[in-house]
Amino acid sequence: MSASWSAIGAPAPQAKVPAESLSNYDLILQCQAGLRPSKTAFAELIRRYQSHVDKVLYHLAPDWSDRADLAQEVWIRVYRNVKRLQEPEKFRGWLSRIATNLFYDELRKRKRVDSPLSLDAPRTLDDGEMDWELASDGPGPSEDLVTREFYDQLRAAIADLPEVFRTTIVLREIEGMAYEEIAEITGVSLGTVKSRIARARQRLQSQLQTYLDG
């Protein structure tokens, strides 16, 4: 059921703009208006950021078969708490924090000690789930095969990292977050974040040295 923006006091000019035409910032503001987010605005929010949630959860839990259920729970939490977000421009980092915290909540429930390397994880690269694209002038079949093999190995190497290392390296190298943001999300000191990232990079480089040398 659509919300009546005039009835809840939202600015009339913004109410006339379709949700899909709003900037990310204005879309967040529209989702924060009223008692709860409108169905249309929130659906657009999900459309824009679903791949981001999927990517975060994929790299944190590549061997979990119920990631779709976790993603759904992420959006339930967003729906319930989006009005509490004080800085709409930081929505992406806030969303990552929700996904990461949910992952750790579930991890504690399962009492998992280590995350085994999954050799059966999906390996498709063209569905938007993995953002490992390289700038290229159109590689030939052999180059494309080498690239795919490298990123398959990289993905497996990330999956094989201890949980704390995997989280920091995913947030830093894949999500592009600042060290300070990662420290806030993971609840550790800035020095610990830098140390974990350095150690994660060292382990990945060691495992992928053959490809890096080639």
C-alpha cells in the first residue's frame, strides 16, 4: 500500500519525483519520511543496494547456502532502523555494518570455529555477484581464461582466510572502506584493523604468488 506523502507532511516537490529518479541521498530521505518507509521508495532502495549486500555476505560466508535468507534479514533490519540513520550520505557503510553484524550474530549462533574452504562455491563472474572486473582492451580467450583462473584462486584464498582477516580484507579491498569505518564496524582499534589487513594481504600474496609472478 502506497503512503500518502502529502498526508505525512513530506515536501510536495519531492513527492512528485518517481523513486527511481531520485538521487541515493534523496531516496534515503524519502525512506525516512513518515512512520515507516513507503513501499515504492524502499523497493527502489533494495534494487539499488541488493548487489552490495549480496557481495558483502558472499565474501564473508561463501560456503553458506542460506545467504539469501541472511540478505532478507538485513533488509528487515534496514526497514526497522533506517529512520535512526543520522547521516544519509553514509548509508552504504551503515548497510555494510548491518550485514557484517548479522553475519557475526549468525556465526555465534552456529558456534563455528573456522570457515572451511568451499570448492563448490559458484564461480560465475558475469552475474554481478562478484565485482572482480579488470580494465581491458578486449583480452583473447587464453587471457580471459587466465584471468578467470586467477580470480577463482583469489576468491578461494579469501574464503580460506580466518574470519577476522576475511572481514577486514573484504571491507577494505572489495568495499573500499576507510580504516576508520572498518574499525567502527568490527569494533576493534584502528591499529588492529591495519594489522589484520596487512596480515591478510601477506597471506593472500603468499597463496597467489604463482599467478602474481606469471
